[in-house]
Amino acid sequence: MGNDRRPEDMVRITTPELAQAFIDEQIALVKEQVGDKKVLLALSGGVDSSVVAALLIKAIGKQLVCVHVNHGLLRKGEPEQVIEVFKNQMDANLIYVDATDRFLDKLAGVTEPETKRMIIGGEFIEVFAEEARKLEGIEFLAQGTIWPDILESEHGIKAHHNAGGLPEDMNFELVEPVKILFKDEVRIVGKQLGLPDNMVYRQPFPGPGLGVRCPGAITRDRLEAVRESDAILREEFAKNGLEGKVWQYFTVVPDFKSTGIKDGKRAFEWCVIIRAVNTTDAMSATVEEIPFALMNHLVERITHEVKGVNRVLYDFTPKPTGTIEYE
Ligand code: XMP
């Protein structure tokens, strides 16, 4: 299929009209490539896979089979949004797999960050491959590869993050309809395809999800505290005009407790660390100046609403020396 590389003279997609022209062109190319065969897609809910899903639903409808694996490390409301947008609104052929217990059981007691990453990545492929084996007649695998992924893998910076990984007997032909686009173009195309703003303009979220924000061995209670405090932070940033302005913001719940007081009694509980940073390339980052009144409000809400938390801290560390994530 054509369009393997971004043409040197390709006009940057900046308008709905340019996005629509790209969508029409890709729909024709996908139809030509796939014919009446079936295509499989791992739909994480992230920008790239969501845009690929929306585009392929337009091109081939129910011939696309989307698999959403919930590894239990997603943010509050994310699996629900994937189901609402793709199954309910776009009528996608969507398989939802709740693999939370499987992932958390495998991760129990594992403290080393890279081992945690490997378990999450490996288990993800396993669950996805199991679902794929249950399906008949799949010949294609769709992926949300984008142009910077291809450039980075060519320059040896990182392995092409999507390609490969599946067991060798699963020999699918790839369908990669956004592989010549830059990230900003993917978002404009996604918007034109009717995806909601909070999906298209969402902040970066790591593959291992909340797992790297629950440092050390992941426990369900701490993971819940991360998820609930993150939801409060996101809600307050949206209400206070910081959503879309701050590059990345989240909470971390480290593996230690400190003494506090709740309802007049000693409360030996977790603390929540808030991180909010700005960057252009994630290689270095500066810390957002959160208004003090908002900070006080966040402390008030998190200590009252999140179970098992009695203290809130703000991380003032730029990158370097601190990385953005804690693991
Ligand atoms: P660090 O922590 O290295 O993060 O300063 C830089 C950016 O990369 C994201 N990040 C990840 N993304 N898988 C991902 O898909 C990962 O394992 C991972 N680790 C960090 C991080 O969220 C930040 O945007």
C-alpha cells in the first residue's frame, strides 16, 4: 500500500478541511487494502489508537474488531469512556476484557520498576493474543503508529513501540492509517472524526498506567488512592482553567505512612504527592506554579475524600533532576 512515508511536500494538517481530505484518502486506502477481511485493534483509549479506531469504523465498520484490555491501572472513568464512545456512540465491534485481577495478581509483591513494566507489557500482549485466538478470520492488525515513532525507530532511539510483540504464529498484515502524521495532526483528525475533546487533547499517559504512580509493590488500597486523588486533581484542574494548559499532572502515593489526626484520633495513613509539569519534549520539564488557594483546596478535598490519606505534598522538582514519573 502507498503512503509508507510522509511525503516531503505534505502540507501540515491544521484545519478541519485538511483533516477531512486526509480521512477520505485513508478510508479509500484502507478499503483497498482490507477488502472484506477483518481487522483487529488493541484499543487503549489513548489518542493514537482511538483515532485509528474511529477512522477504521468509518472505513470498514464491523469488520474492525476492537479489543480494550483493562489492566486495572487505568485512570478513573477511562474504560467506561471507551465503551461509551466506541460501543454506544460509534456502534463499534468492541470486546471489553477486564483483566484487573490477572494483572494485579502477577504484580503482587513486585517492587523493581522495570520488572513491573515488563510484567505489565508482557501480560498485556498475552491477554490480547488470547482474545485474538478466540476470533476467526482475522488477517490484519491495526496500529496507532505515528510518524515520530517511525523516525525514532529508524534512528535507533527506541524500538518501534507498536510493531511486534505478538507471538510468532500470529502473522497479521499491518494497517497503520496515521503513520505519516505528527501528533498534533492526529488530534485534529480525531476531532474531525467526532471524538470528544478529553480523548483527543488528553495529557500523556504512560503504558504501565497508574502502576508507575504506585511506587514499589502495587497494592489495591494504594492504587485506589492514586486513582481517586488523580480524578480529583483532573477535575480541579479542569474547573480552574489548567486543563490543556499544563502539560502533565498526576498524583503518586508512595509506600509509606505518616502520623496524622482525623476526627480527633491518631490516623497513621498514606500521603499523596501532586506532580504538575510543563515541557515540550519530555526530556526536561519545569514545575507548574499552582495557585496557593487551589493547592489548599486540593489538600482539603484529597484528605477528606480519598480513603487512607492524611497528608498532601507538592513536588517542586524540575527535570532534571527528577524524572516526570516516579519509576
Ligand atoms: P520520565 O518519567 O522519563 O517521563 O521523565 C517522560 C514522559 O514519558 C512518559 N513515560 C512513559 N510512557 N511508558 C510510556 O508509554 C512508560 O513506561 C513510560 N514512562 C514514562 C511519562 O508519563 C512522561 O510523559
